[in-house]
Amino acid sequence: MKINTINIYRVSLPFVGDFSISRKKGSSANNIVVEIVADKGEIKGYGEGAPIRFVTGETQESAAKSASRFAQKDSFPWKLDNVSQIWDFIDSLPKGKEDNAAICAIEMALLDALGKIQNKPIIDYFSKDFYTGSVYYGAGVPLGNKLRIMELCELIKKLRINQLRVKMDTDFEQNREAVETLKLVFGDDCDLRIDPNGVWDRDLAFKHIPLIKKHKVTVVEEPMSYLNPGFTEFVGLMKRYGVTLMACETVCTLEDLERIIKDGYYNMTNVKLCRSGGFRRSLRMIERIRSSRLSFQIGCTIGESGILSAAGRALSLLCRDAKYYDGSYDQFLLKENITEKHVSFGPGGEAGPLDGPGLGVIINKESLMHLSNGSPSVTISNPLS
């Protein structure tokens, strides 16, 4: 397969409502999409990156620039015949977290294109040692007032999903109301995780302990910085009460993972495909987790289009040993998608592999152009042509 051009789009994906978290407000996501055009337009591969500034330091602009820079490296596989060429290219890129969304997008586009030319789903390029034919997604509850949370919980209950992840903020009363509203709908018939996205301090974390105990919270995700003076004390109490502490934003790279394994504070970590820099890097982290005392979940980034959701589905199916799965929320989150069909799940959150080669999704080119103001921000031509 000969790659002719690479187009990089800056897309703005509008939400159907407000899906704010403590460190990111708003009603849309600003992502990048990489399009690889090969064999004179007969093959097109797509990848997506969702940059989150407070996590990896990336913005939409910086991720687009990084993807453009990487595509112009000498190691880029303009003549692509084997997946090992993709891995060699990815391994040549910077190892820090600062380019992970860009690396994820460009790796994904290469895999999608190769899968299409070879008529293979991208799952076939990875080990099947931990493969499963179906996974069960949980549901996320964003920040909101009681009415908003009640509406979302009623919808989640109708879908017969009882694994819930509730976003927390610095407002204790708002957090309390959110948990109590959820319990009003589900009672004790739910597995409840709470996620402050690292914004608590010692006093606020300790103020939540009676709430955590009373409502049988099973997982507290990234409550505060591990550098906070009260962190180790809070960790000790969570372990005493049998609550799992999960790392998230502070684990973007294999180096970060080694640190939390060494520190011994966390029981679990949240692996996100985009935040970790794509399949190659995510699966290396997961392999290391499997050799440690940690458990893990496969997470997602708020505002993924069907492209990233499809990739997240593939990663989830490769990891039957994950404790939880989050993702495939297109149908419930987006006003307009980049794919022809939403990537979603069935009753109980059940989801299996997508049909078709590559990522298994068909791009709606009209939507892609509309969401990116009509054109790619960067076009790179094969220098060997």
C-alpha cells in the first residue's frame, strides 16, 4: 500500500447537553482526526486524538502540529505492507505524555488503513491471549443538578446498567446530592465509583469519608494529588474500609505506571487509549499491570467520536481481565458524529466486535467536513512521489 497524502482535521464535536467534569466545563470536544489516503484514494484510514490540556498538556492546536511533524519524519511508513512498520515508527516517537493524543491519532489511522487493504479487523494485529467476544460497559454521570442526574440515572436504569461512575467537584453538597440521587434510583443495586479528577484537598477528601462509607462506594478515582500532605493518610483509610483507590490522570506513560507500582498507594489504574498514546503504548502498560499487584479498567475520554469509540472497543475486547469498561457513549453524548453509525452498546451495556475491516466504522465525510469548518488544517503529500 502506497500512502499518497495525510490530512489532519481539527474537529469540534457538539454534545447533546452539558457533560462537565470538575476540570473541564463546556458542551463540546475539540479533537483531531487524521486521514490517511492511500493507493490513489482507494483506501482511507482514520484515527482520532482527544487532547486534554490538564492531563497531557496538549491542545487541539498542539496535537495537530505534532501529528503533522511526526508524519514528516523519515521513519514514517509511506510504503506500508506490514504492521511491524507501524510499530517501528511509533517506537521512534517521543516517549513522554506531551504528544500522546497526536500519536494515538496517527497510529490509529495507519492501523485502520492497513486493516482495510488487508481485509482484517485491527484486533487481528494484537495478541488474543486475553481476548473476549463481549464486554459490559458501565455508565458515567457528569456534574449536574438533581433533576439532571435523576434523568440520567433513569435512562441508565432502563438500559439495565448498574456499574456507575459519578463525577465529583469541590462542592461537597453538590457531590452529596449526586450520590443520594443516584441511590434513590438504584438503591444498593449498583457498583458505585466516584471520580473527582484530582481536585480535592485533604479536608474535602476527609469530609467525603462518611458519604463513601454510608453509600458503599467501591472505587475512589484520583481524589487528589499524591503530593498533597493528606494523601497517604486518606489512602490508609480507604484501604481500611475496603475501598479501591484508582489512579487516572497521573498515569499517562509507562514511567508513570512504574512510579505508582513502586509507591504502593493505588490498587487500580485507569488505562485510556488516547491518553496513553495509542494501542502500542497502552498494551505495554497493560502487560506491566498484569505482572504487578494492580488491577485496571479500560476508560475513555469525554467527547470521543465513533472513531475513538471503535478503537476503544477493540482495546476492551483484547482485555477480558479488565475490572471495568467505559466508552461507546456516542449515541448518548454527541449531537453529530463523524461515523455513519454511532458506536454504542446493548442492554446491560453489552458490546461485541464491530463488523468490517480496520476499525469497523464508515466515516460520514460530509459530517467530518462540517465539523472541521470545511477542510483539513494540514495536508501532507508523500515526499517520495
